[in-house]
Amino acid sequence: MRKFRPRRWLVWTLVIILVVAGSLWGTWELTNARSFQLYGGLTDRVGTGEKVVALTFDDGPTEHTPEVLAALAAAKVRATFFVTGRELAANPGQGEAIVRAGHELGNHSYSHERMVLVGEDFVRSEIERTDALIRAAGHTGPIHFRPPNGKKLFTLPRYLAAHQRQTIMWDVEPESDGTNAADPAAITRSVLERTRPGSIVLLHVMYPVRQPSLAAVPGLIAGLTERGYRFVTVSELLALRR
């Protein structure tokens, strides 16, 4: 009769635990990675020798859109707005105003639900419904996609790759530091310190709670302009990839 060997049992138990933990950690890292995904293209910054930067805004449009457009108009700067379909459907006139002002509309999903561990039908609906609303607002150029909260895993990148589209991320996110989010001056400093040629800056300015970010826009535009940067849309930035 074979004797029970507790040590061997313990070793295998630990191995299984480590494998499962490693898989979960890897999945988490892949979901949150800004510069890598398993399928298709992803851009968080464009390699270029030119001092260009793309200013991007997530969410909306909302009733605060005119304030954002006014700040950009005062600085004579164009930006890319990654809007949600649900908010664009509720505020179609604001989307049209963004287009009329010469800015670019991008797709930020319809419902802003995290697109992780979801089926292809869900991904297709989220993207295509919002694409249709963006076209209805008057946007005629390519429609770039940015996932809600930057989350993606398998299905979303595979869908985008199959439709010759890529994931647009960012490399400058001044609001990610909780100490910055409530201070316009800190947001501006963070952008000025982190921006490099080809950077994509992410800001959220469409809600009252994001007032500090909106207040930072004139200062960060002025600061980057003084440093020799030129503002472009995401489409224009991608065209400069070397």
C-alpha cells in the first residue's frame, strides 16, 4: 500500500496556486496595458521628430461642450473628442458643434461599459451604433476608437483589427495622480513635464467635477506652445508616424 506523501501534495497545490495567480496577474496587466495588446495595432504615442502633440478629451458631449470649444477657439487649437454614443444621442447638437469648430470626433463606445470579457456582438453594437451617430453629427474622416477606461483584452482588439482599425491610447494623463486632479496648476505642470514629440494627452473636461481639468486647458496649451509644440488631431498625428 502506497503511503500518502503530504509534501508532494503540498508542492502540487502551491504550483497550481502560483499558475492561477500568474494567469490572473497576466490578464490584469494585459487588460490595463497602455502600449500593448494581443491583436492589431495600438498607439499611445507616435514616434516623430516633430514637436507635435494631440490633445484628446474623453466622454461627452454634454452641456459643458461650449466651454471646452471656447477654450480651444481662444487658443486656435484643434483637438480630438472621444465621445460616447449614449451622450452623443442625448446631445446631438453638441456633437455637431464640435465638428463645425473643426475638431475631430472619435468613438469611446456607446455605453462606456468596460469592454473586457465581452462577446463580439456586444463589441460590434457598442462601436457601430456610436460610429453611426458620429457620422450623423457630420464627421467625415476616419473614426478612431478609444476603449472606456483604456480596458481591452481579447474580443475588442480582434474586432478592431478585423476592421482595419486600431486602439488609440495615450501617454500623458495628468489626472491619474489624485493630487493633481483638483488643481489646474498641477495638471498643467504634469502635462508640460511629461509631453514629448508625438505625445497623446488625455483629459476629462465634460462634467462639473472635472472643472479643474477644463481650467488647466489654456495654461497647458500656452505652455506647450511656448516650448515649440504644435497641436494636431489624432488623425494628423498618425499620419506623421515615421
